[in-house]
Amino acid sequence: MTAPQAPRPAPTATTSAPTPSSAAATSPPTPAPGSWTRAEVARLIDHTLLRPEAIAADVERLCAEAAELGVGAVCVSPSLLPLRAGMLPAGVGVAAVVGFPSGAHLAGAKAAEAQAAVACGATEIDMVANLALVASGALDELAAEVERVTVAVGPTVPVKVILETSLWDPERIAAACLAAAAGGAAFVKTSTGFHPAGGASVEAVAVMAATVGDRLGVKASGGIRSAADARRMLEAGATRLGASATAAILAGF
């Protein structure tokens, strides 16, 4: 897809980078390309339920699947928290989305939503960036928005910043990744899975991984439905995967 025209070229964010959350280290190391076992891939997956009409029974089912499949985390809307005690095995994270799915929310509202989600048991936050800031090249403002959220939740809660990478050319993806890093993000993430522009792509993941190196994680999400899809994302540099088709993905490993 052709990247949208922006008013000015994407600059490099100049905001001084807070230290990324140490909680990012809780992600298991990504195995060497081609050597993944089913269990290793499962631990890299955020098993996801973000349908707006999801109810408590759907969450029960999600958590039962997460336990059976051995995933690293579940990802849900904050309104579905807190989870009932015992729904997940120890060590399985709980990610909540913030500013979802448009990202067109006030930074303070995102920070408050993230704080409320953590108070309800979220151990990770997946926030949607203000995409207008990406489009306009206002990267210092984007870094400041991310910092509002990372400061609100504290250094033990990793924040993943969703950039809707299908909208942007490689230069703008790289610049947005740098802004997210400057705001203290632990991960950059491709997509919500709800934007009509599309989901994760190998090309975007490769740009993100090359930009952040080993400083941040890279979460590929949106349209990952098979083991072949997952392998392509991991080979491109993804260190986490977001998926609802987790059972089908793991069946191929």
C-alpha cells in the first residue's frame, strides 16, 4: 500500500529516552531462526481477544486456551479485567490495550486508562499511538505521549506502542520506532488488527527490528493466522506475536 503523504519528512525524535521498562526482560529469548519448537513459539504469543462484543464467557474460554497452549500472555480490553483468580497459570502475563483501536485519544486519558488497567491486574500495556502525530512528523509529541503512559504505569509494566505500520513507508516506521523508544516503550508493535490499511508485514517488522536492535522488543500482530505466517515474522525480527488463531499457528510447529 502506498504510504500516505505527510506534511513534512519524518524527522528523528530528539526527546531524551527514558530507560525502557525492565519488564521487557520477562519475554523469553527468541530462538535462533529455524530452530523454534512449539513450546518456544507458544511463549512468544500474546493470545488475543479484542472483539468489542466479547463477554465474560469468552474471556473464560481465552484463558482456558492460553493455559492449554502454554502461551506467554493473553491480551484483552481493559473492561474485561480483572480476571477471576485462578483463570491463568502462574507466569502467564495479562496485556490490556489502551487508546484502542484508533489511538485518537488525549495522552492523559491513555495514561489514566493504563493506570486503571494495571490496577485491575494488567501486567503489560499495548497502547495505540496517536497516528496523527506519526503522519505529521510530530515525533517529539509522540515520544511525550508514550512517556505519559510509561510513567503512569511505572518501570515494571512493559508498554508496547502500536504504530499501524501498514500506513507508513520505512522511513516513517523507523522514525516512529525511535519516538516510542524515546518515550520509554519496551516494545514497538505493528498493528491493532482493526485498521483497514492492514496488519503485520515482513517488511515492516524488518524495519522495526533494524531500528530498535536489541534495545526494544518487536511485536508483530494483525493477520498472523498460520505457522508459516509466524515463521516469517520471527525470521524478520519479531520477538513477540499477537494472535487469536494461536492453536492453528502452533499446530504447524
